[in-house]
Amino acid sequence: MSSTSNEIPKEYKIQPYICDQYLVNGKLKTWEGNTSKVYSVIQTKNKDGILGPTLLGSIPDMETEKALEALEAAKVAYNRGQGLWPTMKVGERLKCMETFVEKMKKHREEVVKLLMWEICKNKSDSYKEFDRTVDYIVDTIEAYKNIDRKGAKFDKQDGVYAHIRRGPLGVVLCLGPYNYPLNETFCLLIPAIIMGNTAIFKPAKHGVLLIAPLLKAFQESFPSGVVNILFGRGRKIATPIMQTGIVDVLALIGHSSSAVALQDQHPNKNRLRLVLGLEAKNPGIILPDADLDLTIKECISGTLSYNGQRCTALKVLYVHESIVDEFNKRFSKAVDDLKLGNPWEDTFLTPLPEPNKPTYIQELIEDAKAHGAKVLNKRGGELSVNYSFPAVVYPVSKEMKLYHEEQFGPVIPIISYKEIDEPLDAMAASDYGQQVSLFGRDVRKIGPLIDILANLVCRVNLNSACQRGPDVYPFTGRKNSAVSTLSVYDALRSFSIRTFVASKDNSYNKEILESLLNSEASNFVSTEYLL
């Protein structure tokens, strides 16, 4: 997919964005060292008239020394739980977050344009990602108010009073993904800091420039050292930070291999809390009585929304042998009818932001063909400089890479089955267990299947594609797919721990507790009701 500069609407043209700042200890500092250029795979003509990847700008290529400086800032701000931020009243922390979200809203157009250029997300989904992130922050604020309200009281059991609240864990290292560089990153960062933790945050390799417009908003909204934002390579930043043993929480959305490698760097793994959103190989199971019109529509969305570059994407389809031929024919046509274009054209398919991804997709297709599969759709695997057109591949077997690997791109493996135990056994043997889509109508078959599937994955989608939202619902997985639960409510729990003050029921303690409440000497011991 390529564009020349005169084809790009004026409002979507972009000038190189030089990001030479980073945030440490409440200060926006200027980086004067090496930088890395940021390119979009969307092709435009340069000043010499040569068509090629578009230069979007540059970011700091930071060194370990600065990473450790940011870690020290977060450590000092937390101060083993004694810092200003972790001991602050909940209401005061919420005011900081409300200030931030108002400042963030002012950068909507800028961030959305960078989303389209950097990761090639179409216009509608780019706006949706920004707006959904704002809504997530607002909902998180309300969820924390509800949690705090429940703690604004004393319980009594067996002659002991208890004042139970949720407290922070410490210093958080936050690493987000490229496919949702704003939304999923903030689904880690926002609940982490709102609970009283301090954080070091490094954006992903792709979708990195869009964080730059928000640096000042972070700097102006939170006390020094609460949020520290770095740019550069993981081996120079994340690895040395983990090796210090100072990090209390590793919050990462990405691949399990990265999570394991970083855990291995930590000298005190028993003390390390993990909040991880990892890969999946979510299947769609299509029963003989499935409504094919509905099923094909949902499977198109499930397999190819954002080109299948979602952990929640349907990555393999199991179709009953009695309907597989009809399904394959109609599904392949539906795939070929999809439109490919640049993000601002708002087409369903857009370029692949990773330069090496089309080659990888081709390797999967060729490997499957070498083991007996065919590409069913006419356009399947058509190559351009930055795209491999979605390929419907059938029949897929265990000998193929496509059977085992999470393809994270536009290639769709289809497997025919005779007995329902075949897909169930495959799911049970899989290293992953996030979600499944089940398509069918007969409740006598669906009911027992749900009972089994609910023990293999964490979300069973009935006649609908796998997805993360709504954000109030639990988002997690079994096995290699996740650790901890991310949702508006659950993420607050994941980044905190229950802690409480206890006292025996006697007149001496009652007098002290009453004085504590009346004096407001403690931010923790309080029955103040947040509205």
C-alpha cells in the first residue's frame, strides 16, 4: 500500500515529530544522546521524489544510566510506602488523575493521527482507542471511589474491630504493546499509579511517538517521581531495571517469552507481583447447526479486525465436516471482498506496521502448503510492499507452524472436525487459554460444551467474536495467556493488596479510634465517603 503526498488529505498529512524529551522525577528533561528514527510502513515520496517508508520523527535511544535514574526517582517517590503519593488521601490521588485526563483530551487529534501513521490502525478504530482510553480512566476513578467507600467503615468479628482498605505494592515497571499502544498500556499504568504505586513506563517499539504529546500532561498532573517515562530498547532499559531487584510489580502486555526473560533478571522472584496480558490462540468452534450468515460475519471480525493483530483475535477456526465446504466457500469470498487502504480511508484492512510481518505471513503460508494445505481465497497471500492479503488456509494439521504459532496477522487456519472432542482436546493440549467463540443453536449441545469450555478458557463467546470489552468485564487467561486480571475493577485489585488496622474491642481502643476519626490525623483510618 503506498500513497504519494498529494493523495493524502491535508488533515492527515504529517510532519516529522522530534521527541527529544523524557520524564524523570517530575522534570521533562532534554535528551542529547543517540536517537532512533521512527518510520511508518506507509509509503510516500521523500524530498528527492523516491517512494519509501515515511519518516515520522525520532525518539531518544536512552542508555542504562538514565533508566536507573528513573528507577531511583520511582523508588524515592514510593520510599518503601512512606512517600507522599502512597500515603496521600485517595481523594487527592483521584484529583491528580482527573487533572491528567482533562489535559489528555486536548491531544486527541494529535494522538489519533500518530496512531494511524505509526501502527496503521484505521481512522475509526484510532478514534475509538483514544476515546475508550479516556472512558477507561473515568471509569477507573469511579471504580476506585466504590472500593474506597466499601472500606470507609469498621467491621467487627470475635471482639476485634478491623478497618480494611487496599494499599499499594511499590514500584511498577510498565511495558505496553504496539497493537494498542495507548489503551492497553494505560490499562496497566493508570490503575497502577492510582492505587498509590509509582511507575517507570517504556512504550513499545511501534506506537511510541504518540506518547510524546502526553509527556507534559503527566508532568503537570502528578507529584515528582510518580510517573517516569523512558524511550529506547528493552535490553538497555527494562533488563537493568529488573536486575536491581527494586521493582515490585512487572506489568507487561506482550509475549510470554519476554515476560519470562524479564522475570529471570529479578533476584527476588518470590516478591515480584506479575500483571501480564500475553499471547493466545483463540479458536472458533462452528457447530453443524450454526447460522452461517451470522457466523461468517463474526468470524471476519474475529479473525481480521486490525488485520488479526490482537491477542483476542480468532486464530484458528474449527468447522464441522458437514458444513466445512459451504463455510469455506462463503468465508473465502467474504475475505476477498474486504477493502485494503490507508488508515485515513477507513478501510477494514490497512498496512502491517511491522516491516518484517508480510514476510513472516508468507513463510507460514508456504510451510502450510508444503504440508498439504491450500489457500482457498483468490487473493490470499497477495503481496505488496507492506501487506500480505488475508489468506484462508485449509486443511491445517499439527505438522504446520500455523497450527501451533500465534500468527498475529492476516492468515486464517481452518480445521475440519468430525467429533467435538477434537477441538476440545486441542484446546486442552494448547499452551494458551484466553477465549473461545462457540457458534451454534442447539442448547442441548451448547450447554454441556459451555461447561467444559469454561474450564479451558476464561471467556466463552456465544455466537460472537472474541474481544476484550466491555472494560468492566474480567480480562484474563489461563496457562501462557495471562497472569492477574485486567478490567476496570480487577486491575485496581491486581495493583494493590488488602491491608487493615485491627484493634480489640475495649474502651481504651474505642477512645483512640474515635479520636483518630475526629482528628483526621490519618489518611488511612477514615470513614470519609467519596462522592
